[in-house]
Amino acid sequence: MTTDSVLAEVRRIREEYARQFQGNVQAMMDDLRRRNAGSNRVTVTRSPKLRSRVKSGTANS
């Protein structure tokens, strides 16, 4: 199985980033939020999609 070079690079960067915060997910999220707040990019927030309820006794159960 061959390793995609782009995927390998993404994984390497992810590991380096996690190492900066000793794997602390909360610290990583705080950093990402801080970076996002300081950028000039527009953040798009979408409403969650509502799931339709499946009636019991249908074939989709």
C-alpha cells in the first residue's frame, strides 16, 4: 500500500501541532479560536440539519 504524499504531510503537521500542546485538546482548541479571532477571514456558521423522524414499522428501520 502506497502512502499519499499529501496525506503524509497532513499527518506530520497534525502530529507536530499536537506535540506543541502535549496532546492537550483544550489547549489546541483555545489556540485555534485565538488564531481564528485574529484573522481577517469570514467564518461561516450554518444551522444544524434537522433529521426527519422515521416512523416505526417502515423499511428504513
